[in-house]
Amino acid sequence: MKYQIPFRVVVSSPLTGVTMKVQRGKDELLSPTTLSDSEMSFEFEITVDVTGNSLNFLGKYAQGPKDARFVYVNSGTCAGQTDTCWTRRAKLSLMSITADKVNKILDDPGSRFETTMPGTGSDGGPTCASVKGIEWTVVGR
């Protein structure tokens, strides 16, 4: 069975003046749902196929091969900004999501998956590459 599951990505302390957007498919971009000086957030849905022995994340926001799906948070030119020196993408792995967590969301239609990532990397630029320590939690809307 396949289910549409809501997701929210919160970017804390985004780099001032650098655009960030979530990649949808190969060339579409999702703008932030909320935006402030201290954080921005993105809301979208991913289809989760729960048949079989492992979860399969599907749809335009789920990137990568079946056994290593992730969400891209693009920044700078990758997010459509033309007046910047930054060209980066951060990978947020979906592979820590368990069937138990999906079932919690299915049991409570008012809930979603949420994670928080830092907006600024250790080099002072936008966070990029595979973001370590990403934990998807089940939260209320």
C-alpha cells in the first residue's frame, strides 16, 4: 500500500543573503513555507510504499536509489539564485525512517515527519553534502 506522508524540513540559522529551496524532481524547486532571520521551513509530501520488507520512498521529493533515498535542500545557484558565489546541495537521508514511525503517522492523520538541519556549514557557507545526524521525528501539525 502507498500513502502520502507530510514532511517538514526546518533550516536553522540560514546564511543571510543565500537562497535555499528543496529540489522537486530534476529541475523544479520548492520555496520555503516560512522564512525568518533565524529559520526557514519547507513542507511537502512524499509517497511511502509500505508493501514488502522495506519502505520505499517515492515521488518527486525523494531523490536517489531505492535503498538510499534522500531529500535535497539546494542553496545558491542550485536554488535559482543568480547573484551568489554559492552552488550547493545538502542531502537529508530518509533511510532512518522506520515502519513503526510511518505507522504512528498513519494512526494520527494530524502528524508529520520533521527534521532540523543547520543552515550554515563548518566552512561558513551553506550546509552541503550528506548532513550527519539527521533524525526524522513524528510531530503534530
